[in-house]
Amino acid sequence: MTELLSVEVPQKLENNLREFLRNVCERELRLATAESCTGGLIASLLTDMEGVSHVFERSFVVYSDEAKREMLGVPAQSLDEYGAVSKEVAIHMAEGALSRSRADIALSVTGFAGPPPGNEEEGLVHFACACKGIEPLHKEIHCGAVGRTQIRLISVEAGLELMNEALRKTA
């Protein structure tokens, strides 16, 4: 059976998104995302916020390795050596989104939202945030086998936390 995103966004997450976007607006910054396992969910939620969504510049939904290479310039060697779900690829994705956009902050997410191939870990997700003027930040989470919807919602929260950390560092 296909699991579709059918749960409501928790109120706390919605409030945190609004507060983050207000802070980005006040600083006149622009955002971009590079998403794999979340399939554009983060971009969708950032653009759902009426009155503050104009800070969102663009999104790259790069589910396949080819898309990661072609759209974001992720080196094939990194994909081969570390795998698509890795710190190294997440950082390349964020840096690629930053360099291929007019954004000041770019968030990337890559992970296994469902049963992974081989002996990979279900619920493993890597994030990176690239910003002008600071070294890229990285975060890794282990959600476990809680289902695609929950992994994606947890990933939105974790990505938001990482972007907030980057925002504090660029102050």
C-alpha cells in the first residue's frame, strides 16, 4: 500500500516555520532547498506561509543520482565513494543549490524515507546548510523505521533547526 502524506503539519512545526521565515524576511535573505527524500516537502511548507513566502528563491528536487549531478554539480566520485545518503553528498548538494541560485541560505536533505536498498539504514537522513560567509553545516539523524510520512516530517523539523543555526552564525 502506498503511504501518502496525509497528516496535518503539527502546530509547533508550523509556528517554528513562521518564526524562521519572519527572521529571514527581517534580514532580507533568500532561501533555496535541494531535496531528495523529502521530495520538495520543505519547499512546499516554506512557500505555504502567506506573507513571508517571498523569501523563498527556488528548490531543486533531485531524487536520482543523475539529477544530483546534473542540477547541483554533485561529483560522480562522491556519489560512488560515499553514496547518495552521506554527509559528503549532502554538503555538495547544499553548495550546489547555493551556487546555482540567488539564495543566501541553501538547505539540502538526502536520506532513506522508506525501506532502503541492501543493508542501508531506514530513517537515516543527512542535511547540510550552505550560506554565504560561513562553512557548510551538517546534521545527521536516525529516525528508524517509522514510515515515510513521519521521516519526512521529522526531516522538515531537523532541516529547520539547521537553517536556524546557520541564520544565527551569519548574524
